[in-house]
Amino acid sequence: MRLFEIMITVLSIGMLWHVIWYRKRLTRWLGMLLPLLLIGGSICHFIVEGGRWQMVFVYFSIGIVLLVYLIRELRPVSEQKNSKLAAFLLSFIALPYSVIAAGLPCLLPVFSLEKPTGPYKVGTVNYSWLDENREIEQGEPRRINVQIWYPAELDSTSQKAPYISHLTVLSEALEKQFDTPKWLFRYFDLVETNTYSEPVFANDIGKIPLVFFSHGNMTGAGFTNSFQTIELASHGYVVAAVEHPQTALTAAYPDGSFVPFVDFFSKLPMEYDAQNVVSSRVIEEQTQDLEFALEQMKKLDEAKSNSLFANKIDFLNVGLFGHSFGGATIVNTLYKNQLFKAGINMDGYIYGSDRTESIKQPVLLMNSDHSIDNDDLSNKMVMEEQKRRKRAFQEKAYILDIKKAGHLNFTDFPLYSPLIAWISPDVKQNHQIVNEATICFFDQNLKESSDCSLESLISMYPKINFRKGDE
């Protein structure tokens, strides 16, 4: 919770219990000070922090206690004893009310992304590109949303960027799909991202590498790895997050149209071959999304005007990183297209065509505590995945195991709620490990830098294990 949220929550709940159990007036200065603090804190909360629906029970309790305090000030009650029965009855209502009032803002907080550690400020811009050569369904061309982060030059007109750039159309799409009210997601506009909307490209930097991100299945979206994309951009990369229609929770477009999530897998038997047949088809589409996005980025780079990226991108050094199903997409793309020079698979299976050769480009595999490498080898799916990994990850592969990391630690999701953080613990440190490994790997392989090594992370973080793929 934020500072003024904590202040008004503690004050309002404390004063609520006071009016339940004590009819006796407070001293005059305290009777004036507490309401003034509550009113002042509420004003600061709305002006500085911004109101949100999770605080509605707190707002209601503020109204109740201020009204009661005003009535008692104007019409003082007698000094007679309180009715304990009435106080007990009210307490049965006030107790769960207080728990909800204090708990709801904590369970769904307004989180803030860590400030990027790189030397550059970060700008962001969004595109929605139509691929006329592919169809999503019934003759409709496939459209992909791409959010790009980049090193930026700020001025007095620079405006902070929201966490979800298309929140309005996304909320409307989710309402149509799941009957969720649009206001439910509005508080995401309060998230501090430390980025800015469409400032000019940093002028003290030459051509820099381009890196694409591919999200996971169902819950993923272009913005769900912002902790990582923003940090990477601050260190001198152009980072493009591709949102894949049908595997994203909802792909919502500027014109109000959307493509809902399609459940390709839950009804399939838990057998590797059955899962892989369907996965291969979807992964191939997502690979083409990445290749299409690469061609669109080349057009932005070649544009002579009205492009933030004109002559800014080094297309000889293009990388990829992805989470879960997106990680599988990264592996497939590296196999298929040598234009991509290095890639990172974060806790993902490597579904796709059963290839006998290893990946030629450098690749980093980051594993959680519950990854395939740590699973029961008697499971047939695990055995098949292990065989594929041994073939794919050889002389240019590196494997990083992060102990006490959950599958979602490679995303922003643990920031959304402590309930998610409970199954994906040590959020701050795990994000830091992921970011440092990502930057180090791409610096080595896309910038030819020797300033860091993945091996050095072991001495900094005892909770990680590092090995080469052929060991």
C-alpha cells in the first residue's frame, strides 16, 4: 500500500472502532486533530496517489466516522455507560469489514516497477501491424500488437507512460468476453513504470541491438514482462514485445476489435506427442509473428521521416527472449532463422519439430525450481523433454537454475498480488537475477562485451547454479 493509503486506512479503522466502543468525547484538541488528519490524508491520497476501487471500504468508513464525530461534536452524548450489547453486535459487523477494508488494497496493490539501472531514460511506443499474408480466422488478416521500449532523450514535454498503453480497449474487450466491469482494471493506470510516451531516441548513441520478447500462453501479454523489457532498454537496447493473438489473454486493437484467448491445450491428454502436435502449429505461427515484426522494424529503421527508429537499429545483432510457451517459440525461431543471433528461454518446454542437431546460436536457458530439469524423470513427458534439451542445448548453450523461483518469477505477475508472490517468492531478488543474466548474456553475444560473465553471477547470488549445455 502507498503512504497516504496506509495513513487513512489506519486512521479510519481505528476511529471506527473508537465510535463503536466509546461514547465519551475525546479531548477537544484530539477530537479536532484526528478528523483533520483523516481529511487531509484523504485529500493528499486522491491528489498525489489517485483513488482506486480497492479502497472503497476505507472511503466508506471515512464517511461514517467523520459523520459520527461531527454529530458528537454538535450534539454531545451523555457520559452514561456504553451499551456493551450494542458494541458487541456492531463489532461482529465491524471486524470482517475492517479486515476487508485493510486487506483488499493489500491483496491488489498499486505496485511500482523498479527504477531501471542503465544509463539511459526509457521511452516507449506502440504499434498494431496487419500481416496481409496470414489469416487469423475466416479471411481476417492476422494482426499483432507490438510495444517497443528504447533509450530516450527527455525534455520538458515528456509525459510518463502507463503500464498498459491500451487499457481502455483491453478493458472493453475483457468485459465483452468475461463480463468483467471495465473499472476493475482502471487502477493499473496508477502503476509507476519509469518510462515515457514516445520521446525522441537518445541522441548520444549509435546503432544498437534489437531484441524481441515472446510472452507465455493464456496469461501473457506484451506488457507482462515490463520489469525486464524496461531494464534492458535502459542499457542500450531496442526491445520489442510481440503480443501473439490467441495465446495472449486478449489481443485488443486500437479500433476496438479484439482476438480472445483460445484454449488449445487443456482438453488434450497429458502426453508429449499429443501436446506437441498442437503446440508445434501454434509455435510456428508465433515464430512467423516474430519474423513479421522484424520486417516491420526494418521499415521503421529505413524510414526517412516520422520514425523514432530511423537509422537506429543494428540488424546484424538481433536477439530473442521468451517466457514459458514464448520460450518454446524462441527456440523454434533460433532453429529456423539465422538472422536471430542469440536467444533466452525462460522456464519453457521446447515443443516443436523433433530436430537432431543442436542450436547453432548462443542460447541461455533459465530454469525455475519447478522446471523440467528438476522434475521427476519417471514421467514420460519429462523424459521426452529432457532428450530434446540434451540435443538442442550443446556447445553454445548455457543453463541457469534459480532456486526458490517459481514459474511466474520470470514475469511481472508476482507484483500484481502477494497471493501470486506466495507461489513465486523472493520477487525483487529473482527479478534482479533475471535482469542481470539477461543483460550480461545479450551484452556478450550482441555487443561483444567482455565486461561481465554469467559465471560471475554465482558469487553474487548463492541461490543460482550455472552450467554449460554440453556439461
